[in-house]
Amino acid sequence: MSILKSLFKEFIQPIIPKGPSPAFSLVHLIKTLLILESESMGRQSLSRALNLGEGSVRTIIKRLSEKGLISIDPVGGCYLTELGLDFVKKIRETVIAEKEIDLKPLGISSPAWAIHVRPTTEINITKLRDIAVKNGADGMLIFSYKDLKISLPLVYDDISKDYPEISSLLSKSFELKNGVLIFVGFAENIKLAELGTFAAAISLLL
């Protein structure tokens, strides 16, 4: 078992909510840690960033704090502990960076969220798309970067030939290295696109 999977098993699995319709999920727990990577944040700001009610965010904060991953300052808000920082560093080895992008050149007008990932094993495209849709996305494209070319597996070997705008956009948005992937989920609003794409990305960690 990898170090990251061991950390998930010890610190995250025990605090994932149970039941048929939990108010938040594993996705929200990990997203909270990545949000706090760059800045400390109070409960209200986290609520807006996660698109969750303050009650759910309060529970997330409590559980992550109990596991020693975050600390809470009455004035400055929540911030990562040394353990939390180490955990996020491990996550960033796979989930590298993310941002909103425009898929209109591909004929997709919906808001879209892109995540730059580095897989450690062979991926199942259908399974990853299903995860994205289950978690809020309307669909997800998976681009691959290899030998200086960006492809859309099973569709285009080199998207720069048919969609140079998208190829240029992805190249400028992320520092691409051989073997990385870019997940791009789209939905009726950007929060759903982000949530669905992020769920697919963190599934690579489990």
C-alpha cells in the first residue's frame, strides 16, 4: 500500500459521512484541504468555496481538526497543520493543478473545469467519466499529453490539428510533462463542473 493510501485509510476514511444522502462527501473533505493549502479561511468563506451549508462545513472542520490535519484560529480561520501540509503535498503528486477553462472551440458552451493529473496506473476512461457525472458533471473529456502532443484518446491523436485553440489553451494553462492527463468536466454551472471533475481526479488516489 502506498504512503498516500495509508494516509487516506488512517485519516480520511474514518471521517467520511455514512448514510444514503450524506450532506458532504470525500470530495469535500479533500477539497477543503487543497483550498487551505494556499490560504487560511473562515467557515463562511469555506462554505462559499465548497458550495455547502455552514452546518456541513462546521462538521468538516471539526472532523479534519480532530484528525490533526487542520487547526482553527479564532481570528485567522482554519489552516493546515504540518501533518495537513504533508498530506496535501502527497495529493499534489497526482492532482497537480486546476482552473476554469473555456470549451467553446469544441462546441461545448457549458462552464468547464480542468484538472492536471499525473496517474500512477492505467486509467479506465469510462469509469472516470461515470464518477464525474455521478458527482455533478454533465460530461468529462480526458486529454493526454505525450511526445509533445495533446490527444483525446480514441478520438484525436493530436488535437492541435483540428482544435489548435484548445491545444494552445491547455498548454498555456498547465506545465505539461510526458504522461500527464488533463480532466475537463463540464456542467450547467462551474461548481458542479468542478465537483465532478475533482471527484474523478481524486479517484486516482484511492
